[in-house]
Amino acid sequence: MKSSYLAFVALFTSTFCLAAPLDGAALYQNNCAQCDGERGMGGTVGMGNMTPGASGTMAGKGMMNGTSGKGGSQMMGLKAPKLVGDASAWEPELFERAVLQGIDDEGQPLNKVMPHWGSSSFRSDHGTAPTKEEVDAIQHYLQAQK
């Protein structure tokens, strides 16, 4: 009886106590949709109500509320690119580099209002940079959009 109890405990803990997969849709909605559109189809930058990361800035050059350190509302009305079918199809390493460092698939800087999340944090990360798993979850969510 004791060995079957131990087998049950081992099976239960290995099967049911694994970490739940990250919710890419929620991560995207909470951190990206304000600029890149509800489903990654692009949008107008500065219309959301993003809060700054731990350092108080997003991308080091401007705030996502449409203001910047030098030019006030110079970023209002800029268009964010469509991600679905474009950036979402990049190799995971390139997508992660774009999200964390602001460098596109051709090695060029992304639009200056794109947060460099590697020096900031998602809303739920409490001051730490997003993990590879979080970025991958967002990419998978975008790849599922049509």
C-alpha cells in the first residue's frame, strides 16, 4: 500500500504541479496592444495608457503616452507596424531581439517609440526585463492571429 501511495504522489506532483504555460494573449494585451493594435494589426502610437517601466521611461527616449523627453507630444500620431504575418513570422531570436533591444530582422533600429523592453519591464514583471518565455508566448499569440 505504501508503494502505491508513493507512486500516486509522484504521478500527481509531476503531472499537475508543472508551471502553467504563459498566456501570450494576456501579455500582449497588457503590454503591446496599446500601440500595435488589439490583434497585432498596427495602430497609432500614443493613444494607450501604458505606464513606464522601472526606470520611468520606455525605450529610453520617450513615454508611451505620446510624450517624449524633449519634444512633448512629437510621437503622437505615429503609426506602429503590423506584426501579424510580418514580425511575428521572424525567427524567435530576431523577434526577441526586436522586443528587448529594438533591432529589426535586418539589424536596423525599430521606430524610436518602440520600448526596448530589455531595459524596462512588462506591467506584471515588477521592474525586471521580460523573459524569453514571455516574448515567445507573445510571438505565438501573434502567429495565431489572422
